[in-house]
Amino acid sequence: MENHKTPEKILQFGKGNFLRGFFDWQIEKMKRAGVYGGSIVIYQPSPNGSVPDFLQEQNYQFYVAERGLSEQKKVDQELLITTISRTFAYNEWQEILQLAESDELECIVSNTTEAGIVYKECEPPAENDIPLSFPAKLTEFLSRRFSVKGKSEAPGLIILPCELVEQNGEMLKGIILQHAADWELPKEFTAWINENIHFCNTLVDRIVTGYSEEKAAKIEEKTNFKDHWLVVTEPYYSFVIDGPAEVKEKLPFQKAGLSVTWDKTESYREMKVRLLNGPHTMMCASGLVHGLKTVQEVMKNPLFGTFVENGMEEIRSVLTLDKKKTADFRDQVLDRFQNPFNPHQLADIARYSITKFRVRLLPVVKSYLEVHGTPPKRITFSMASVLRYYRPVKVENDEFFGEYKGMEYKLFESKEVLGRLSDAWQEDDKNKRTAMLLSKEIWGEELEELKDLLPSYLELIEKMAKAKF
């Protein structure tokens, strides 16, 4: 299929696997359903990994391959993405600013990671400068559109940040308005932003594992197309957008039968964080300290597969969301965890597990004690496992390392947390291991209400302290 010339309606900040396997795939679906007639311009907002002429040698085409299980049935299919019109490297920012003057442009989508939507104070960019942060770039882009296209009469835009940040649209808007104030941009610009730029909160969900040599070889054998930018995903996906009717009209996902929900994101975020991200954190250290390496190995193990399922029921028992919805989502997640095509490494999930536990599971522990009056057995076990996995055995160049069967692994957490853990594990001191459970330095808050957890926790942590790992 050719990339037929269509209006460049979307500017995409980020060329990574996720947006290409999630958002671009959905735009292609709408194009093939005959309900959308726009193309995508991709800009690479970071100098790290910026590739000149990205996708050009492939005529701006690539495949998205879906591999996995859906309702216990095998899925193995691919779709050629033909909706990309042009791509630009980091140092081609001036060309992107020209796009700000386009009447055809309607939407900006981004995935610059959680670290991308942050406020970094900076001076207004001089001519030919490239603003360092994504929000600063977007502020300059919008300022150019405002000043060139008639100021208050300039056409508006839809902003869809896909970064996994709570209230991502509102947060991005707030940072841009702060830059506008810092740079002393006119009040009319701020009014135009408030009235004409739709910053939508979003929640995205799809496991995208990236390139597969095996799948690329099969596609080349079948189509004679050598794809260096293939993306492999699971079949499941979900896109929640909190936006006005105008956004829904310009991006008619549902007319193509796509799984897009137009609603507030809070309840969906609660379900995803608790029942997808929570079990990931619950299983990773627990599996690793018992010799398991992937999510799939955990789910195949009779003991640990049951452990994860029962742990999810502990979580569901304290959620205030609709029980049928949480049950359906749980079943989908269990399908996804058992995907044999896309091995998900526990060691990757285990990075920053203390921080993740704080957000994903600590609120569940508190609610469970309040509702049931007893500790949640599986989550308590996972909490002890996380602390055991984060037992530093060596510090070198300000980096902390744990050890598994004689092999060292790097520990990813803040230095404050790792320093506190190093002190707690340094000696064979039961009192220090007790203090880990209630430590404000580790968990970010006072946890006196977890004292009822101590007997169960201490029994587990003492066994783990003495066990070989």
C-alpha cells in the first residue's frame, strides 16, 4: 500500500516503539476504515537516539505485529503502517516550527516518558535555538502558531500526551502557562491557550515489546519487505481520553471500532495501577528471589501463578470500583500475563520497586487492614520480597548492588532509600529489619498504622534474611 498524500493533521513528539505500536496503529486502522484522512509527522524531541531520515529508506512505512492471546485464542497478525508522511531529527526543530503555521494541523500527540512532562526553568529560546524540554518546545511551537496565524484568531489544536503521568494533560498545560509567564508572553496568548487548545488527560495501556528478528524475517519472506523498524505488541490495548465533543469528532476512533473510551481517566487509572501494575510489582521480587525470570514463568508455576491470582483478589476486595468491571479487567490482565510470544523480564519490572510499591500497593495494604482487620498475606509476602531483593551487598562509585547466586545486579532506587536499606541490612539486627517496615525514608511517609502487619512481616523477613539467595 502506498503512502497517498493526505493532509498532515498530526504532529507526533517521539518515534519510540510505544507510540508507533499504539497510536500510529490506531490512526492506520481509522484510515483503512475510511473514517480518517490525515497523516502524521514525527519529530524526535531528544538528541539521544535521534536518527536522521528516520523511516525514509522504508518509504515511511513499517509493520506492527500483534502476537499473544486474546480470550484464550492465539493472535499472530501484522498491519503495515502507511500514515507517516515525514520524519524529523532533533536538530531539525526549525522545520517543525514551520508546521506550526499549517492550517491543516489539528493534533499533537506525545510520549516523552514520565520525565518529559516536567517544569525546567529556562530563558526564552533565541533564534535557531532548540528548547531543551518538551514543554518548552511546545510553548515555542504554540507561540509561533499564535503570532503567525492571527493571534486570537489562530486555529486551535488538540493535545494528547500519552506519558504515564496522572492528569497528564492538565499538568502539561500548567507547565506551558508557567513558561508563558516566565517568558513574558502576551496575556492574549494565555487566553488563546485557555480557549482554543484542548489539553486532554489520557490513559494508555498496551504492552509493546519492540523489534523481533524472528518476526521481521517472516515478514520479509512473505512480503519481500525488509523492516528495520518493526514493532511487536500484545493484542490488548486501551485508550481513555478526557476531551470535549470537538476532539471526538476530529479523531473518530470509535467509528473504526477501536477500543477508545471518552471519559474521565481517574477510575480507569485506579483499575490499571492496582490490577495491572500492582501485580507486576507484587510478582517481580517474589519471583526473582525464588529463581524465576519472566512474567510468563511466574504464571506457569503452579505455586506462583496461584499466588498472583489470589493477590489480585486481595486488591479487588478493597477497590470501590464496579465489581464486574474489575473482574473483567482482571481476566484480561491474566491473559496478558500468560502471553507466550512476548517474554517480560522480571528484572526490568523490578527497577524502582520500592517507589512502585509505594504508589501501587501500599494504599492497598492500608485499605485492607482497615476493611478486613488482618494483613493481606500475598501483598505482605511481596513487600518482604521487595525488601529482600533490595538488600545491598556492595557499593561502588555511588552505585548499589544486590546479589543472586553469586551474580551481582544493580539496584535502581534513590540514594536515600538505598542508603537506608544498606544500613538496615548491614548487620544481623532484627530491630533494624523491623524498622524497615515503618521507615519514612524508605516508604516516604510515617506508617504507624502498619504495626498490625509486623508479626506476619517479621516472620517472612527473618526467613528471607537467613535464606540463600
